[in-house]
Amino acid sequence: MVLPILLFVLLAFVEFGLMLMSQQGLAAASSLGARQAALTGATEASVVATVDNALAGWSWKADRELVVVVDGVKIDPFVGPDQIANAPTGSVISVSVNVKTDKAAPNLL
């Protein structure tokens, strides 16, 4: 009688652990991408390469969505002029990495 409940709780802990591990990987990749974007001479290609290198080894790396915002405007990397390289000094640049939940951790429940 207790076995189904214990199995459910065990799978919930495993899934939570997988989600937490994925969240930590995404946070680290975002942090490294933002750091790269803040460096002098940074380009869109260098930010994308830094994020992709940070996500090396993750099974959902191909499903990631990279969002870069320069002075409140979302940019599309590799479309038009390089907006990170052309951003004036003091520009606010934000980098976030997203992945769908079902790709980050399988639904064990």
C-alpha cells in the first residue's frame, strides 16, 4: 500500500533534482554570456559561442533559446549589423538562456 506513494515521492525528488541541475546550468551559461557581452570588443558571435561552450555536454543544448537585450531592445543575433559590438559604452546588455521544461527534465510523474 505504501509502495506507490513512496515511488511517487522518489520520482518527484529525482525530477526536482534534474530541474534544479538544469536551472543551474542555464544560470551559469547566462552569466558567462553576460560577462562576455560586457567585455570590450565583444560581438554577437562571441556571446553565442560563450553560451554554447558553457552548455557543452547538456542533452538539451540544441533546444536552447538565447535572448539578448541591448538597451531594452531584443536583438536577433546574426541579423543585420552587430548590435553588441556597435553598442555605445554604458549600454545595458542582458543575456538569458531558456529551454523548455520538458527538454530540461523528462516527465517522470
